[in-house]
Amino acid sequence: MNLDHVTTLEQLRAEVEAFEGCALKRFATQVVFSDGSPDARVVVIGEAPGAQEDVVGKPFVGRSGKLLDKLLAGIGLDRSREGKDGVYITNTVFWRPEDNRTPTPAEIASCRPFLFKHLELLRPEMIVLVGGTAVKSVLQTKEPMSALRRRWLAFDVPGVGAVPLLATFHPAYLLRNPPAMGEAQGDWAMVKAKLGEPRKKGA
Ligand code: URA
């Protein structure tokens, strides 16, 4: 897929809406593209829209979303804030999988060019992957979350260069495993610390 002609998020959304190459589209109500500030320093990538997201048209508006908002608030971030101090949220796929199943590798692969174009247009200072599906989509690795958490990785965004990337637990996992909350908060504290670091020249 060639998205070279796409230079704005509005164009990208239009491309996603017109796309017929992802099997999920047949079942879903609408595209769930993103939420938050396009100028944000931090971009969060989740797995896939769920039932409530499918109705509302925005990512992370259900129970997982409430917990994500809580984790973000814990480090002073708020998706409703405009500008660079907000946060931008999207997913590996843009349609809800039926019965909230995990998207298949083929579904993830069909949406990946749109996700990467997103990153190219947003030029974020850091990327946070929440959950194993986001890890598989973006890093294209089979390494488990346990091997990737707690350290900054560098992800080469096409046309942008190396962007610091952190992998952490999906909020749905935390809802099922509340004792892991402390570890998740530790991961998000790494994001806060990085946001506090002096900016690199020209950044
Ligand atoms: N879980 C996700 O990964 N994304 C959403 O948008 C909602 C729940």
C-alpha cells in the first residue's frame, strides 16, 4: 500500500474509512481512528476497539479506557488536553473484532501501514505500546511482554528516525490482574521521567 500522498491526519482517516482490505470492517459499526491531541509528545497504541468504542467511535472509552485514563492521570497526562501536553491514543486495528477477540495477524498486517503512517505524521517524542498485540504489530517480535518491559527501546519511525518506545501491560490485563498495577505504574513513571528530561536540540 502506498500512502506517500497522505500528508495530514484527515487524509489518513479518509484512507482508513475507504479501505476495504481489512476483514474486520464487515462486522464493525464504524472506524475507530484515534483520540487526543495530534501535537502530543506521547502516543499510546492499544490493541483493538471493543463494543463501546465501536459505538462511540473513539478508542479506550470503556472499562479499559477508564483505567488507561487513570494511569495517564497518575503521571499528569490527560487525553482531553490540547497541544503537546496532551496524549494521542490509537490502536493496531481500526475496527472492532467480533466478540472482542484478538485481531488476527492478517488483520493486524492490513492495518499496519496506517498505524505507521500515523506515527510518521505525528512525529511523537515517545511511543507507549499497551499490551502484547501492540507489541506484535509495531515491533513485529514474538518476545513476551516480560522481556520487553521496564526499558526504553528505540523504534525507527519511517521518515522520522529513532523514537523512544516503551512496552507495558494492557489495561484489560490489569483489570484481570490488579496486583500488577504497581508494576504498570512503575512503567508509566518511566514515561513521566522521560517527559521531564531536557529536550534534545532541535527536537
Ligand atoms: N482496548 C484497546 O486496546 N483499545 C481500545 O480502543 C479499547 C480497548
